[in-house]
Amino acid sequence: MLNVSLYRYNPETDNAPYMQDFTVDTGDRDLMVLDVLELIKAEYDGSVTYRRSCREGVCGSDGLNMNGKNGLACITPLSESVKGGKLVIRPLPGLPVIRDLVVDMSLFYAQYEKVQPYLQNPTPAPAIERLQSPEERAQLDGLYECILCACCSTSCPSFWWNPDRFVGPAGLLQAYRFLADSRDTATEERLAKLDDPFSVFRCHGIQNCVNVCPKGLNPTKAIGHIRGMLLNRAT
Amino acid sequence: MVTSVTSFSRTGLSDWLIQRVTSIILLAYFILIAYQLLGSVDYTSWESLFEQTWMKVFTLLAALSLAAHSWIGLWSVFTDYLTERMLGPKGNVIRLTCQLWASTALVAYVIWAVVIVWS
């Protein structure tokens, strides 16, 4: 049996959020946290609300805070997350809660939109495709794999305090993904938009983002590269 | 672009660079002071050290670096925690009050240091 403490909040009926305890029969199997949520929803309380889709760490829907650490519930086994026989599940920190474990990700997406996460190149497109050398393509490794689950940005204190002004690790990883792309020609415009005291420079390098990224990416390193590009541009 | 009229240099890059350069100056200064303190130090040797022009210039540089470094750091702290998001409608007033207090104190400390070392 597993003791699960679940963050519950329904704005239509609850005045304040509260933690609800469940004792879940896992059959001593090393289930994923998402499986436990599915069990609770199916067998204990059908009103428990959370996002999920692919259940294999690809879609990024079920980013949650499990025993204090952000991650994807579908690829986080109980053996990794349970401490002292207990599992505390909360929504991703720092974003407004819509209901139970579902957060409003508008601020997160607004920052993502701000970095213009698409290829910009006004030259006429070639007949087939814009070619890259294998070396140029390799520059994008570790950047393009982001699934926008928001585990990184919502584990970052700078994003908690200034979600409207600090782009956050997810957005900055994507910003660098296009800065590093040999086919993109908007480097100057992209850098000009980032050179303010908040967008990039609120990152103090504490690497919470690196610690939680379910895809093993390194936003702090990408932010360092952006700083380097800003420095080269200005000196 | 997000701007902030109260940041040290108004751009993120300059603030970031200034904070790093000033930290190197401060590190060098404190290593020198520590080296002096670890040796045999008395009033005469201490006074003769600070009588030298290079030491006065270095001390002034360190004082200015400390002020700039502190302002950039405190500005980050103030704009993280003392905001309307964190404190409600009075957040901006509280932040500006603290910024005024901190900047006044830092300018006063620099002037005080100049008076002590150069008089």
C-alpha cells in the first residue's frame, strides 16, 4: 500500500486548496506516478483532475511536482519518487491552478511566443530544402528535443518571481535553438530583444532546470551561450 | 524589450559584465588586505600602506566596485521580492523606498571611504 497526498482545489466549490490523502493498493509494483493517479481516479475518486496524453514522456502534458521535484508523472517510477513510503503530488509550482493538478500555462506560453520560436529567413526558399552541413545540424542537438512540459521554468525561482519578464529556461533554450540555427538570419533582431535586465539575465545559474528536465537537456548551458553571443555582439 | 529605469546600466549585459568585473577587483583587493593582515601588522605599517598613492587609488576603486556590485545585486533582490506580484498594490512603493535607501547608503559609503582614505 502506498500513501499518496494529493493537492486538491476546485475553485467552484473550495475556498482554498487542501491536501487529500489516499492509501493506494499498488500491488507492490514499481508503477509510474501517472499509473497511481489513474488508479486513484478509477477506483477512489473520479473527480481528481490532471492532464495526460501520450503516457510515455513525449507529449509533456503531465508535468507535476512529485515529492518536491518536478517531472513527468508518466515516466517517473515510484522507486524514484517515493520517500519514506509517501508520495506527495502537487501541481507545477508558480503557475495559477485551474483545478487540482491542472495549471494555467498562459504565462509560460507567452514567454515561449516572445522568443519567436520559428525559423526566420527572408531569402527565397530553395526548391527542396535549406541545407545544413552535419556540423551545423549538430549545433541543434540538445536544443530541439524540448517538449515544453514546463518542468524547468516552473522549478526556477527567477521565473516564479518574474514570470512576465524573465523568459525562463524553456523559452531561452528555444531562443538559443534558433540563434544556433545556421539557416536562421534574424540573429541580430533576436539578440536585441533579449538584451535587457530581465529576459536572459535573471538567470543566476542555479541549474534547477537542468536538475528536473525529463529529457536531460541543459537550459543553463544554452543561456550561457546566449550571454556569450550578447557579449560578442556588444564588444 | 523589458526596460528598467532603476537598474545600474539599463541593459542586462552591462549590469552582468560590471558585476563580474567588480567582483574580480574586490577579490584582488580582499586578497591584498588578507595578505597584509596575515603578516605582522601594526599601526605604523598599516598607515604607511594607506599613505601610498597606489593603495589609495586601489581602495577607491574597490569602494566604487563594492557600490556598483552591491547595487546590481540588491536591485535584483528588490525586483524579485519587492514587487506588486509579491506584495500587492504597495509593492512598487516599498521597492522604490528600499532602492532609494540602498542607493543613498551606497553613495554615502563611497564618499565616507574617500574622506577616510584621501584626507
